[in-house]
Amino acid sequence: MINTRCFDRSSSPFIQPARSPAPLLARSLGVALFCAGFGTLIFNATAAAAQETTAPTAEAPANPAATAADNFIFYVHTGNFPLAVEEAKKLLESQPREFVEALEAVSSRGPARTLDPFEFMLSLQNNDQLKDVAPQLLQKYNDGLLTRKEDPAWIRQNIERLDKGDRALRNGVSRLRDSGELAVPIMLGYLQDQNNKSLWWPIEQALVAMGRDVVNPLVAATEVKNPAVRTVVLRVLGESGVPDVIPYVARVALDSSTGVAEREAANDALRRLGAKADAATLAQQWYDLSEKFYYGKSAITSRGAMSHVWFVNDSNIADKPVSPEIFHDVMAMRAAEYALLQDGSRGDAVSLWLASNYKREAEMPATGSDGTYGPEKPDAHAYGAQAGVAYLSQVLTRTLRDNDGPVSVRAIDSLYDIVGQSNLSDVSAPLTRALQSTDKIVRFKAASAYAQSLPQKGFTGQEQVIASLVEAIAQTGKPGVLVLASSQDDLNKILATLKGTNYGAAGGITVESALVGVSAMPSVDVLLVGPNVSATDRNRLMAASGDSIRMRRTVKVVVGDDQVEADLSRDPLALVVRTLGDEKNMGNLFDAARGRAGGVAVTPEQATQFALRATDLLERLAISKTPVFDLQPARQALLGALDDQRPEIVKGVAGVLGHLNSKEVQTTLLAKASDANGPEDIRIALFKSLATNAKFFNNQLDDGQADTLRKDSETEVKIPVRAAASEAYGALNLPADQVKQVILDQSKR
């Protein structure tokens, strides 16, 4: 707390009743000294300055922030705290950097130039009369310092104060710590300058004091060519206490080109870290570090709005900024590269590099950037496809184990382009596990990869391929809720409310009736257990969901009390609520709950893409007549998909049905195609599919149905539709007594 007795109002020449609140610091302060510690300042001013009033001087502040700072400091020094508060409020209106620069500008003028803004801000914190503004002033001052932490001139200023005594060293380290990694290349630059030898030891001490915040650039600096700099870097890393730096230090110790002093520093650093240089294990150390980075567990980090990946640049280091979300992925790739440089036979390092690259793409924000990955480099898919099935199999095994859907999907996409009958066995194990994934996109992609490879040998779980492709066709991108209610009234109310949300819904008042709705829903994203449902029924439904691939990781929203919450406390996918609320609350509740399940949501656009690929693959499977896959179990689902609201899906499904041997297929295709109210393009596709089916499997229509088709081929007013109907009629290969009617009918027109 400022000792106001240092400003005795009865004797101070600064306290004048008629004095105007003009900027006075530059004109009136002669010398500023501390009375005691941070808290007490004694100011001596000249008599002439004390008698001066408001006449402006050449050194008066030139902007509002500086004026407010000048006035504020003066009023604090003279003990006029009410006016000091008013000026403080004006000063706080400035931007953080402008705030700092204003304080520095006014405190550096005058003969003594001894007022330190930071110490001045500290000295105000215990002043009762400034208690409302003093914390704000200190916070803004600190914020202002941070705004220029990346300014090289500011960093140099703080480096150059390191040898000016203990207090200067402490303050310098504190501010360099704010600058963090960005201070390191400048500090290393000073270590190469013979004119700054007095700073070398303080800089080394500062790097040690800055701790883990500067380990990231320092491990890159182990590759600089300057022996003196590298020796300092190795000593600092030895003091860091971070085991993850060991392979970087060991590489220097094992390098035959390393100088004696550097090798000694490297070995000493390793001893401090509890390790030793061993060429036989260095590749494994790099691999282990790469895995640490991959899983975000490395102590080597980079903080800030952008992260920094450091590279050797001539005799120093330079950074390439990357989005923080992908920093560990990029570093995992680099560590895997080092492992391969040490031991080129490490296939596991290849697959880890591929996985890290996929992960880098998956975790890149929409507006993110990667300064290490230029546009000349291909995407991760290209590297994965080029690497081959064996390495991609390892990637997929890892990502499935991690339940990392987005990375699994990318690996499977690469497999899709290169897997076939000759190499399918190398990846069948993880692909089969992918078919059982709780992430629907992973299932769809795995089924697609299996289907396009046209396998000739059966495998465990092969029936899941067709089931997943059919499920993909049903996807619309609209999430679904399966409801279990305690009464029909409750069920009706919940379903009515859900109509106002983005969720489809089905359900029942018993577990059995509720589960019937699963087959009718394109997607089950939420299990909703309504109020007053018994614990027995609730648990039965949850058990049933756990047995279903489609619902294994479906979130559960349960309406219940404290006891219900206690019962379900160990289920990370269960959310207990006291009430459901209106449609808006319910929609928001389900959106939040789905976030617990992880995975990637399917958008309407993606759903359509999946469905189109599925229909194309199913048609290819039907044409190929592969002995592995039987499409007949999917017939009912495909016939139901003819009612899809997306025309392109209906056309695709019709193409598949054209290759299924079934009377029901021909009958349904004819009924849909003959509907005069149907869209023209869809009717044409359906008639052509009927023609294809008849070509392969002969006529399976009864006489009445065949006659309906004949009439369509003769009387349909839309010529393209009539032509398609005629094609279908001809493909039936009917006997002459039926075909003759076409000839007779035309003679009547």
C-alpha cells in the first residue's frame, strides 16, 4: 500500500488548491524513488515546476491515453486519489498495447527516467482508495505486454536486460516466458555473437528457467551446426527433466561428426535424464516418441493461437506455424521419419506415419492451416494408397482399437482403391472388425471396400456386407429416436413433440414393440426412456441395444430421479434428465446427448452419397454373381426403398432389383412404373429395370399383369415412358397369342 505520508498534503508543493488537472508528470517530477519496497514513492520536484500551472510544454502527451496516464500518475503521486480514479477510468478505455505504450511513454520522460510501469502497477494493488481500478490496471498492463510478446524488438529488449542484475534477470525471464518459443531463435542468435558474451550465461540460465515452454524449439536446435550453441542447448535440455527429449540428445551423442564438447554435453544431459546413448535402441525410442505424439501424451508441446514446428535454418532455427489441433500429429510424423532414418526396416514406423497423416487431415479445422505441408504434397490418401494394403491394414487395426472413426474412414477409403481378390486376405481381419464397428460410417465404408473387391471366398461376417449396404441406402441424414414409454398416452405425446424437431421417431410401450421400430428407422441415434418406465424394462432395452451393431453406442436419454441417475452413473452414454420439455428443449437435449457417443454424424449429402455408392455396388455384386454374397435377404428392404423421396436413390435401387430373380420384384416394378402420377424419369428407370429382370429371369408376371404392361406400351401419352414400357413388354418374350394383340390393337388406331 502506498504510504501517503510520503505525500504530506500540508507540505507538498504539488498540492495547490487552485491547481488545474493538467498533464504534469513530465513538467513536475524531478526524481522518483521508492520509500519502501514497491509501495512507497518519494518525489522531489523543483520549486518552479511546483508553481507551474497548465501551460503546455513540448513534451506534453500527444494522445488521450498518454494524457490520461500522465494525469493518473501525477494524481497518485500527489495523493489526489479521487481524480486519479477518474483518470484511471479514461486510461482503461484504451487498447491493451496502447495502454502499455502510454505508461511507458510518460514514465520515461523527465530527468530521472526511473519510474518502472510494472512496479508502479504492483505498488497500487493494496491502496484502499484505488481498490476498484488497481486490479484492472494491472490486468490491462499484463494484457498489453502479451500483445507484443511476438515483437522481436521487445524480445531483444528483454534479453539485453538479463545481465543487469537479479531483478532485471527475473523481470526479463518473466517476459521472455510470455514470448515463449518465439524468443528462442533470438536468444540462440545472441549466443553466436562474440560481442554479447556477457549475455551468454544469463541466456542459458533464462532458457533453463523458462522450462518446458521452450523444449519444443530446443529439441529442433539440437541439429544446428554451431558447436557452442548446440552445447548450450544440450545442457539446457539436460536440465529440463523431460524424458521425451532423450532421442534428440542421444542422436547427437551417437553422431560421429559431433565434437568432443558437444558429445560430453549430450552424454551429461542423458545422465541427468536417467538414460544413455544406445544405437541399438534409438529407432525404438523415436517410434515410442511418435506414438506419444500421436496420442497427445508428449511433454513436448506448443502453446498459443498457433503452434510452432521448428526446423533448422542455416545456423539457427525457424518455425512453421500449424493449427494447434494438429501439432501433435505433425510431430508424430516427424518422429516416425526419424525412426525410419535410424532403421529403414521399421514397417511399424511406416504405418504410424500414415496413421498420423490421416489423423492430421481428420483433425484439421475447417479454417486451419499447416505450414509444414505445402500444396505440392499429395493428400494423405495418396500416400496411403501408394504404401499398400499391408501397411493400411496396420493403420486400420490401430484406429479401430482406438475407436477413431474419422481416421478409420480415411484408411478404408485408401483401401477401397487398391484392395482386390489378390490382396484381400492381407486386410480381411481389420476390415471384418470394421464391419462390426459402432460407427455407421466405418461400417458403410468397410462394406463398400469388401463389395468392390468381389471376393471369391467366404469369410466370417460376410452377411454383414449386404446388411450394411442396405442400411446405407436407407440413410437420409435425419437422426432417429427410439422411444420406450410407460403408456400409450405418454408415447403419443412424445412422438407428437418430436415431430417439431429434426428427429424421426418410432417406439412402443413394451420393449418388444419398441424394438420393432428399429427396422423401420434409417438411423437410431438416441434411445429415449420416458417417465415412469420400470427399471426392468429400461435395463432390458439397454441390454438389447448393446447386442445390436446399429445401437451399440447409441446414447440413452432417461427421464428419472436421483435414484435412476445413481443407477446409470457408470454408463458414459446415459444422460438422466428430470423432464423433456418442449420440442426446442428436446431437440437441444438430444443434440447434446449425441455428443457423448463420438463418431461422425451423417449429413443428408453424405447419406445420399453412401446410398448411391451402395446401390452401385449391390448392382455390381448381382451382375458378378459372386458366390460369397446373397442379395435375396435384402430384397424386401430394396423393394421398400422404391418409396424413397430421393429420385436418384429410387433409380439406383431399381438397377439392383433388375438383377434379383423374384416374381415379387417384377410385380412391384410393374406396379410402380405403371403409376401415371409418378415422375417420368423414375417410371422410365423402373420399366427398364423390369426389362432387365425379364431378360435374365424370364417372364414371371401373370396374364393380367402382362396385359397391363401391354396397355402401357400402347397408350402411355409420354413417348419416352411408352418406349421403356414397350422394351419391358418385349423382354417378357410372350407367346404369339399374347403378342398378336399388339398388332391388332394398332390397326384400330
